[in-house]
Amino acid sequence: MRLHKQSIFLWAGLLFCLSLNGQSTLSVGSILSSAKYDLSVDLQQKHIEFISGINENIPFPDQVSFRTETDRFLAYRQEYLLRLSVNGLNEMSQQRKLNDASRLTEQQVLHQYEHEAIKKRYDAINDYKFLLLRFAIQQELSLVLDDKVNVLNKMASLSTGVEIDELIKTEYDRDELHLDIEDAKTQLGAIRKKIELWMPDAASEWNLDTLGFIQTTQVQLVVDQIPQVANLNPWVLEKQLKLEEAQAKYNVEKANSKKMLDFFQVRYSSRPNEILFREFSAGMGINLPFKGSSRVKLAEMQIDKNTIEQNIKLNLDELNGSILLAHTEMNALIDRYHLAEEQWKESQNRFTLEHPSSLQPEGPMTLLKARELQIKRKLNLLDVQKQIMAHYISILDLTGALSSVPSINYLSAGLEVY
């Protein structure tokens, strides 16, 4: 009868928390897919569209200038010169390659923003799910502590030898638990508001569908199928594209330093008594193979390239180390979870709850204490599960799997594509 009452209270608490009546179901995949419309992603997409509409290619004509001068200060001997400075063909080609490299970098920045948006949604969904589970277990524990306080008060009033210290401690534990429950409600509300901002078209009342959520025992299998390296990490990919962009800039400067054709020009010299075609002359400028100041610029660019290369290696080493550490800690937590689960199954507290008739002479306090400890074991198991999932998401984040193509819902047991 007592357990039946607790079950009723538990489900009532869940119904109150979720307000399930008349609510629509919000899938995890739809929340994850909303990352494509995150503000940061949208602004970067508009930035890419803006720069795509700008012509950054170097034209063949570089500069057109008109000059004039008076020979011997005689107006009738006025000379006119039209000069066309040009860019090198190789320089133009290298500039186009640089523009392509820059656009690829901007596309990778877009991928970074989308990856960050997806990571935020994974964390929010995971926190929401475990807050719901924790809230339900806390409601169970609240019932037990309320009953303990009532029993202890009755025993104290009947002078049955109850210890006042135990009553005080139980009341304190109950009050602290009530504060934790209120805190859980606040956190649940905050996460719901966050999800509603991501999903403006969602119904005003909704319920998160977590029925197909990935199980703790499945997490390790999924992680073992993912390469435990950070080569596809969005930030590593962005640095590699930055290196290619730096190489492209170097090639442009190198091509510019080797440009041979400098300009074309046409001169008209007004000379009395000269026939018209003799008053015109044409010329061109050729650059000699001398690097000059470009040698310093090329050297500086080589230093920048080398710095980027070293940063990539250092960043890869740090990320790979973080992946290895997260994987090791996750496996240790899974072992701990299995051990705690086995202890719970074999515990005397569970035996007591399943065979309460064997302890009737001891009174209700033994059963309540057994129930309290069993629920606390469930809370401990839940905390370990949450830590496992946090490491799981961290590994997916560091390896770049969160935003890989096709988009996989790693929170689902079936690993569906969304």
C-alpha cells in the first residue's frame, strides 16, 4: 500500500513538472537540426553571400595614367603621355587561388559556428533528460523523508526511545532535498526557455521525446566505432585551411616579385613642321629580376606559415590527448556504473524492500531506511550515468563527429540521421 502511494505521488510529480496533458512531442532530432538556423550560423552565411558578390580577382590593367609636360617652356611643344600599368598573368592566377582559399576558410568558419550550435543543443537535451530523471527520484526520496519525519515524531511523542539527533538530521535532509527539488525545477524551466528560443515554431506546451534515448551500455560501443583522433575537429580543419590560405598569399607575393612586364605607354609630342605619325611613339617597361623589398615580405610570410604549422601540430596533440583522457575516464565510469548497478541489485536494502514481511517486528523505520538508501543508490547511479554522457558528448565534440556529414543523432539508440 505504501509503495502504491509512492508510485502515485511519483507520477503526479512528473505530470506536474512536464504538464503532459495536451502537449505536443518535440523530437531530439528536430532540436539538433535547428542548429542550422542559429543566429551565429545565419550571420556567417550572410557574410559568405556578401563576399561572394564582391569581385576580388586582379584585373590585367592595374593603373592608367595621363601625363603632360611642356618642352622648353614652349606651349606649341607640349607633350602628352598615356601609360597603362599591368599585372602579371601568374599573379592574376595566384590571386584567384587565394580568393578560393579564403572562401573555403569562411565556409569552415560557418561549420565551426554550426558545430558550436549543435554542441549547445546536445548539452541542453542531455541536461534536460537527466534533470527529469533526477526530479522523479528526488520526489520518491521526498516521500520517504516525509514519512521518516512523521514516524520519528510519533515515536518521540510516545517516548519509544527515539533519538532526537536522528529526527533533527532527517528534517534537515528533507529540507535540503526540497531546496534541491526547487533548484531542479528552476533549471528545467531555464532549459525549456532555451529550447523554445531555438524552436520558435514549436507548440507553447511541449514534451521532449526521450523514449529512444541511447542507453549507457550502448555508449561505449558507439565511441569505439569513432576514430579517436581530432583530424576532423572543426578548429583543426580551420587552421589547416588558414595554412593553405597563407601559402596562397605567399604565392601571390612571389608571383608579384617575378612580374616582368611593367607597363605600356603611348607618347604624343607636338612638333611644328613634323608629319603626324612622327609625333607619336610607343614604349613598354620590363622589370629586371631583382626582388628588392619583396624578399623581406616573402621571408615574413614563410615565418607566418611555419607558425601556423607548429600551432596545428600542437593543437592536434592537445586535442588527441583530451580525447584519450575523456575516453579513458568514460570507460572507468562505465565500469564504476556496472559495479554500482550490481551492488544495488545485490544489496540488503533491495532484499528488505522485496521481503518486508521478514522485518515486521522491527517496525516501519527499518523499511523506510532501506527505502531511503535504495533511492540514494539510484541517485548515485544517475549521477554516474550523467558523467558518462558528458564524456560521451565531449568525445563526439573533440573528434568532430557532432557535426559530421551525414548529421547523426548520437543521442538516439538507433543513431538516426536528422
